[in-house]
Amino acid sequence: VQLVESGGGSVQPGASLRLSCSASGFAFEEYYMIWYRQAPGKERELVALITPTDGTTYHDSVKGRAFITRDNAKIAAYLQLYSLESADTANYLCNADRPPGGGGYWGQGTQVTVSS
């Protein structure tokens, strides 16, 4: 089983990023795909999730600025982030679970840094 995140980087406030999570080794289409983030000194928080039937949920702080999608054919999930703010700075982790509960499979994360 493997989850590999990519797409993070250092950007200025107001920029956009598209994070990708490539998966392998499990029945991807049966799993919820979740993006979490964790900033230094802060607890991990759920940013967005997408269900096996494409239902979505977002953290209040990113509603209207983040969009999660999945592509079962490519065995990948994505998180599009717009209008990035300094508060979005964190390590973004991809998780596959059924249903979400803090378990399942995890990637190593991709760092997003928003700074002027």
C-alpha cells in the first residue's frame, strides 16, 4: 500500500496550489479520501474529504477556497487550493480510510508554505 503526495511548495498569499495523492495497493474506489494538515505546534485537522460516491466535506476555514476531487481511473485524489493564506501553512497529508476515523493508510505529506 502506498500513498504519495505531491504539489506542495512555497507561495505568496493569494496564490493557488493543486495537491495530488497517488495511491496504490488497495481498493481505492471503496475508500474515503481525506486531506489533513498539521502545522508546527498545532493539532492535525481535517481539511477536506471525498466519499466513494463523490460526496465532499470541508473544514470551515477552507470552504469556498478548496476543492477535493478523485479520479478512480488514475487512482488519485486531488486538493485544489485557491486564495492561499498564511494560516494555510502546514504539512498536508493524504489519508485513505473507510470510513474516516484516523486509521487507514497515510502518506508522508507535502509541505505548503504561504508567506510574503
